[in-house]
Amino acid sequence: MLRKRSALLLTLCLLAAALTPWAAAAGGPRLVTSSRQAASQSVGFDRLPEGCQSLQATFTLSNHTACDFTADAALADLPGVYATYQQSGADITVYVTAKSGVLTQSGALTLGVLSANDGTPFTVTKATSLKVLGADSAETIYSTVDTSSTGGSTSGGSPGSTDSTLPFADVVQGAWYYAGVQYAYENGLMAGTGEGQFSPDLATSRGMIVTILYRLAGSPAVSGGSAFSDVSQSDWYAAGVAWASTNGIVSGYPDGAFRPDEAITREQMAAILFQYARFQSKLDGGRADLSAFADAASVSPWAQESLSWAVSQGLISGMSAHTLVPGGSTTRAQAAVILTAFSRSLG
């Protein structure tokens, strides 16, 4: 009888050891999201076990808004990666599997972006039921996940990415726009404004946005100059404006000017992104009902469809729960977050 009890005790001890998280010594996995309140949220983890081959996690939202999940571009570049999701109420469960290779080698992994279908802002309050399968086929289950770093950022599969520090004194980790600025900066979409500053609250100009999209398109060769009276070939934004105009992505004002230094409005931003998505054959049929916003009537007729599309994609959300402020300017912080989500949605 004593031998049987000893054998049973040993079996229970081994079973308990098998269920101990691989990263327990480091405090276990930690949830990382892109911002505190937005219609589009990047979700991921750091302190994961190295060599993760498959992952399942359930994210709880602050409300029951219906969301879509788009896998991170870094995951899409890996061979044989399958990603899917399902939503039940305020809970969204994401599944990601690498048929060959591993998802992360550094313990940091961005899964992708959750986007509210109707543009309703939300937060990711917690992650539960995290299941991680290692390359050795050993499964580890975490019933709860540390949320102490929510508001930071990760980079899928990039060693040391959670320690990434931006060279901008005015962009601190934990800021709602940090992940957007990091992505835009690391992918060459946006740079600083000089002297170690990003100037997140500075308005973004029309020339800046067109140049960013030009870079996103790979800076293709441009022949000839711009047709706009206020854009000369020597201007730093000239190539971007000429390219965007030639491809129907932007148009000027009735007086023949482009006004590149003018702050871009939120509805203008939506219109340009809409035309760029069309140009890239990435324009889907999603449209949001703008009548839910009290200032829907102030949306310009030419921006109705594009803004409805941008809201449905989670690219632009209300400035408050009931207002869109279509004529308001787009700050550099907002532009970074919008362009990050937009770039990832293009795949």
C-alpha cells in the first residue's frame, strides 16, 4: 500500500510539473496591446516560451462590439502559418499555427489587429486560456495572463523587439500611439521632426500623407511633374504628389492647387486611403452606418463612402462616442496609428 501511495504521489508531482508554465520564472506571458481606447487594437504577448509553434488565446473586450482579426504582417511572411478567430460576446479567441518553423524565437509575438466593424472604440481588458504548443509538441496552458504592460508593443518574431526604444523624447512607452509610431518609424513610413522629436500632436499635412503612401507603395519612378500650381519639382513631396495624382489617389482644389502644407482633415485622410486601397485592389465592400454619429450630416458628400469605409475598417473612429469630426485635423500620432492599421490590412 505504501508503494502504491508513493507511486501515486510521484505521478501527481510529475503531472504538476508538466503543467507548470515554461516561463514561470519570468512571471509568465504578458499581454501587450497597442492602445488604451481605439477602434483598432494590436494584440500580442511577450515573455512567451521560445520556439512557440502554435498559440491559442482568448481576449476580452471592454464592450461587445463585433470585431475582425487580421494577422500581423510578420506572421504572414512565415511559411505555412494558419490564423483564424471566433467571437462570442465580448470574448474573441485567436488561433495561430505554424505548419513549419516557429512563431517566435525571442518570447515576443504580435498576433495581429482587432478592428471594430462599426468603429466603436474599445480596450482589451484581459487575455485568458492561453495555450502554447512548443516545437517539442509539449503544450502549456496559462489560465490567466499578466496585463501589466498593456499599452506597449511587440514585433512579431523579432528578437529583442519588446526592448525597442524609439529615438523620440516625446514618444514614451505606454502612450496610446506608441505602437503606431514604432511601426511607422521602423518601416520607413514616418520620421521625426528634428532634434529627437516626433511631435505627435502636430497636425499632419496633405503633402506628408501623400509622401507616406508613396513610400508604402515602394516609391515607384515618376516621370514628369505635378499638374498642381503650388507643387514644383524641387519640393520634397513632389514625387509623391505626382504619383498619387497620376494614379487617381488624390485630387486638388477647384483653383488648381493641391495645398500640400495644409493640415489634412479626417475625411480627406479617409478619402485618400480609400483611393489607395482601390489602387491596390484591396478595397472590400465593408461600409459603416455613419448615422450613429451626431455630426454625420457634416460629412462632405464626396467623403461619405470613403469615411464610411474607413470607419468599417477600424481605421478611423469617433473623436467621442457620438462624433466623427470629419473636418478636424489629423495629428501625427493619429496618422501613425491609422497608417499602421492600414498598412497591415493591405497584407
